[in-house]
Amino acid sequence: MSMNDYLWDPSDTPDPEVERLEQMLGRLRSTPPVPDLSTVGRSATAVRLTPAATYVGVRFVAPALAAAATIALMVGATWQTSRLGAAWQVASLTGEPRIGSRTLAGEGQLAMGQTLTTDAASSARVEVSTIGEVTIGSNSRVRLVETRDGHHRLSLDRGSLHAIIVAPPGQFIVDTPSATATDLGCSYTLHVDEDGSGLLSVEKGWVALESNGLESFVPAGASCRTDPTRGPGTPFYDDADEAFRDALDQFDYGRNPARRAAALRLVLDHRDVSAVTLWHLIPRVAAADRGAVVDALADQMAMPRGVTRDAILRLDRTALDSWWKELGLGDANWWRRWKRPTP
Amino acid sequence: MEHVLERGRFRNIGNIAVTSVTCVAQTVSAVAKGDQDAFSRLYADYVRLVHAIVLGRVPRRDVDDLVQEVFIAAYTRIGELRDPAAFGGWIATIARNRATDHLRQAREQVELPDELPGGDAIEAETMAVLDIVRKLPEAYRETLLMRLVEGMSGAEIAERSGLTPASVRVNLHRGMKLLREQLGADTRVSGRTHVSAR
């Protein structure tokens, strides 16, 4: 029987046809993360390292071993239960959500690396360690990325979640395809469409959105869109009218320069434009338009002592953060410190 | 049709294989004692084997989750493994059983398309080829997926699966022949993918 050596040994001379199939099917390759074992219990039976033949005598002590194993399993189950605090408790609210490939009936646990998926008829509540809870809406998929003291991270691939977090800022993070949302002590709703774009609406506290160096701070009563190619947009208060929101969308995500310029004028002249929106626009507009935005913000909120117009126009980070602090919505310095890598 | 599907103990095929079996046994032993680093090593060594087996049976959207579940099951039941050197064949059996259970449960749920919107954009042609491979006999299907999807060499497949190198050679050769025949007959697959039946 002849054998194609390349089929056996990929380091051999490539067979073009096998190579073509390899390239095509190789796209199906994936390596899911190593499952988290911290919440997994285990049978108490010890692994046997010697050949099976040496275990002939086992049959004579099997009843005693079985009894011992039963006791050990009970002890193990108790031990496992005591360790389950590290996992996130999940409860089905409606329908039948899935954890991994298993249907969740009633309550269950979400371990690190596992996904929780809901369909059109299901929703679930997840306890975020001891710091809060997240309600997962219908047609959603979340994955528990990380959970340890002070660091809890979910990814929301699609759908929606509503988070209520009672913890110091920065402990709960949600990754989405278009931005990372960092809780700064609050409750909020995050929605991700099938195309990866999203909408964040904050009810209490504030949330920081970030993608590729672009940041948006979203306070209570405000919302912010996110886009997979452009990152977080400019925040706006929820009571702003539709025309204002459309203009802001056009400025944030439009591609036609003339239309973006017209949209910016509409935003600046609109009665619903807020100091929060204007502060975010300063670094996002072209240099030629920056003065107008700075003046509009100065009309609403005077620059703090020590901050100059020139420094703002230069996009001096300290000056911008000082002005943000004047808004009374939170201290941006905290965010800067938090983002520094841990030594 | 003769299928070579040989599961069970790893055969002594030379010094390299013996060394490898010893390493696996040591790693399994460490995992049994609760060494999580050893579990990570075991995972890295066998994840492609498990992924190929599961991918050959269940919808792609469920594969990653099932792969994780297989390893968690292996971890929880590792005390049941009588011969640590037979880990490859053992976890392969867990993967097959878990995939079968999953399909049984899935039948009771609403049918969803294999590729949901928002997932990775895998071309229809790739999925058509996968569909054909999934219809091949089990031994050929698994071996071909380990080779063509996971990029494992024949020697690696033998080492990880517990099959003899001769069995893997036969499975690859006959599986490829069957795949060529099926690709030639399938209208979903473009001429670019057609390979001559040699």
C-alpha cells in the first residue's frame, strides 16, 4: 500500500491537495481555555500506577473498599460544597438557559471559562462572587473570564446584561466585542448586537468604556454607544432628544467629513448638549473645531483654577481630568491610577 | 469495509514512545494528587485530540464548551483510570460518550443552525467539507480531523490516541481515499477543493 508521506508527516514535501484541505479545515481549529478546577470536586479513589494485574487481590477487599470510597465521597462532597464559594451561582429566571452545553434547571454554577447562554425565551441571574449580581437577558451569551479577590471579569458576546455592583470601583469588568466596560460603583445595562456594536446605559454611579486607548466615562442617567471598529462613542444623557442622538451618532461613526462637521455643529448648538458630552468631544474633534467645543463647555462649567484654555487645547491630560472633576461625577485621577499595571 | 479502530493500551513502538508514555503516566499521577499545573500540561497535550473527536460529532458552536466538559469529567474521574499510560484512549472514550450524550439531549431542544449569526465567519465550503468528513466511518473521521484540522502528525496521533502507528497510517490512507471520493461527488464543494481519487 502506497502512503502519501505528507499525510503522515506534515514536515515532508507538501501534497498540494492535502495542503489545500488542511488550510480550509484548519480554520475550524480552536483551543478553549483550560477549565478552572477550583470549583471541581473529584472522586476520592486514588489513581493506580501499577499494572492492573497486580490488583487481583482487590476483589477480596472490595466490599471494604467500596464502603471506604462511599465515606470518602461523602466527605469529598462536603469539601466540594465548602469550596463552591469561588464559583458564581446562577439561577434560571425564565425558560432554560444553558451553562456550557447543559441545560440549567433551577440553579447551577458558572465556572471560569464556562459560558452561559440564553435563547429568546430564557434569562438568568448570576451572583458576581459577593459583590453584586448580573441579570442576563434573552438571546445572550456570556463567559466567565476571571474571578478572584478584587477581580471579576465577564465577556458579553451578544445580548444584554444588567449589573448591580456594590464594591469599590474597578472590581467588575465586562468585555464586549467593541469596548471594555469597567464598573466604577454602580448599576447599569449593557447591550451587544449581533454585529458587535453595543449600548451602555448607566442608572447609578458611572462606568468607564475603553477600546484601543479611546475612553468614555458614562455617568448615571447617561448612555454611550460602542462600535467594533471605532470603539466607544460620545456619552449623552438619556433625556436628550432623538435629533441630538442622531447627530452625535453621525459625528461619532459617520464617514463623510462634511456630514460629520454638520453633525458637530448641530450637537454644539443643541439645547440638550451636556457638559459630559462636550468634555468627551474635546479630544475627538479636529483641532480647528476644538476651540468652539472648549468655549461651549466653559459656558456650562467654568474651568477650574490653574487650568488654562491653552492646556485644554493641547489636550493636556491633567488639565482635562481637572475639568472633568469639576463636573462632580467622579475623579478621573482614580481611573488613571487604577489603570496602571500592578507592580 | 474494514475499519481499523483500535483503542486501549499504548503499544511499545520504540524508545521515544516509551519515554512519552512514562511522561504521561507521571503527569496523570500528578493530576491525581491535585497538581493543577500538571493538569494544564495534560490539557495542552490532549486538547487537540479531544477537540477533533468532539468536532466530528457535534455542532461547532458547542465544541469548545464540550471540550472543557470532557476535561473536567476526566479530572473528576481520574481515580478510575487504572493504567495512567492509557490516558489518551481513556479521555477519547469520555469525549465520544460526552458527545453522544450531548446529541441525545440536543434532540429534545429546538434545532439551531450549525453556524449562528455573530459566530466566526467560516465559509460554507469549509462547513460542507466538514459535513462530508463527519459522515465518514468513526476511525477515519477522527484520524482525518486530527490531521487536517488540528495539524497533528501521524506519529502524534498514534502517541496521543493510543492507536498503533500502523492503524493510524491505515486510517489516514483509507480515510483520505474515501474523502476524495465523497468530495468528487458533492456539489456544495467547489472544483478548487476537488482532489483526484488516487
